[in-house]
Amino acid sequence: MSGREAGGSDIDGRDLDGRGVDDYLRHLAVERGLARNTVASYTRDLGIYAAFLEERGIPGPAAVTESHLADFVRFLATERRPPLATASIARVLSAVRGLHRFLLEEGRLETDVARDVAPPKLPTRLPKAIPVSAVEALLAATDGEEPADLRDKALLELLYATGARVSEAVGLNVDDLVDDEVVRLFGKGGKQRIVPVGRYARAALDAYLVRARPLLSARGHATPALFLGVRGGRLSRQAAWEAITRAAERAGIEASVSPHTLRHSFATHLLEGGADVRVVQELLGHSSVATTQIYTLVTADTLREMYTQAHPRAR
């Protein structure tokens, strides 16, 4: 019986214990409160694991050995088509370890052979930020009086002023503008945070709300969404991406610019200006300060480069 037949998860695999997988996914959604998209990601990853076990005639998690798991990692990296990137392998292994741990705690396994299986080491990826001058050029490229211009101006100013993810920005409702100084953002897992809004972003939002949003709203059905598309509905993430791409082209910015570029630039520029890393952590909505500390590597690299260029005895 497939996992779909057993309980609705898209998990296949002979004797994989679909009910155990479904129970684990339910545990993630209900008891741990993970977001729907996160649970869907776990479902897909465990589907890869289930297919691997089935293809090799392994009857289920109870029969899995550490050697099998080592073969699974090798399969993900080299044999699977297309092979998975290092970050994706780490994600799949996280789902597999979580499943084995859950089955052990539930008394369905006697040992947890996945406990000590380490994912491949992830390379340190330095976030891509653009200089303040480039951000200013990008924002200036949205100047205009058409409703779409005013909306794009407000959107980009808000992204840079708050460090919001694009999904957080397009998910905003008008009521999430708490007052003239702060906005309420809803991050991963529905986690809420309050972030200040600077003077430039507030002015752009005021102009959009007064002169553009009513015109856009009249084209569609009533919606509480803050940012509206040309047909009056909530602005999509794709449309937000395209707005930034257009602005980058107008500004003559050759580097690749995306919504996340503004988030990275927000964090990098705050740290370069002397902000405390834990304050930046709260503003970004990172659950761990270790994630935020990646940005300190960026600023350290910038300082070293400036020192090398400016100090007469640095080279």
C-alpha cells in the first residue's frame, strides 16, 4: 500500500510504514506548528528517501543501516538525476533524521541509525549586497506618477527600509502598517515581528496609499492587501520581482538584483553603520544569531579591502 492510500501523504515505497510517515508529518504540522510549505518540503524529501529504499529492496526504516544511509547520501550527490546540491542534500537528510528520531521515540524502531549521519559540509555563502549608492539609484529609478510607479516605489522603499522578505511584503495588509513608524511583518511559520519604517519609506507609502492604491483597488474586488496588482488583486511575488528587475535595468545596475538583494543590503548596511548584530537578528526575523553573523563576514571583508587600498603599508 502506498503512503497516498494509507493516509494521503505522497510517500511511496514498499513497507516504508506510510502510517508512520503520515504520523510524523502530522506531528510536524500540529505539534511543532511548522508552516504548510515546510511540511510539503518534508513530504517531498521523504518521498525521495522512500523511492531509494524501494529501489534497493530495503523493506523499511527498521532494516536501514548506517551503510545504507551512506549510500543514500552518495546517491543524492552523484547518482540521482539531477544530482542534488549540497544544501538540498542537507535538507533531505534533516527530514530523514527527523523521521527516524520520531519513529524511535514512538517505539516503532529499536535504534536510530540516522542519528550520527552528518550532512555534507555547507560552504559559507556570503550574502550579495549592493552599495548604498546602487540602492539609491535603484530606488530613484522607480520615480513616476503612474499608479504602478507609485506602488513600485513604495514596495522597494519598504523592502530596503525593513529588510522584509518579498513574501512578507506582498503578504502585508493595510492594517499591518501599525502607525507612522512601524510595520507588522509575518515571517516563517507565521512568526510576527514589528519593524521600524524609515522616513523615505513612509513618504513613499503615503503617496501610494493616497494617490495609487484607490485607483488600483477600483479595478478589482475589495481586498485588505497593501500592495495591489494592475487588476486590483494582491500583488504576486513574481510581479514584485519584476518591479525590482525593471528598476535595476533603468538604474543601469549590472549586478543581479532581486528582492533578497535588498534584504541583504539592509542587513549589511546596518552592520556597517554600527548596529548590534542581535538587533539586526530581530529585525530580520532570524531564529538564530548565527544566521545573522554571516553578514559580519561581509562587513569584515569590506573593511579589509578598504584597509588594503587606503593604508600606505598594507601591501
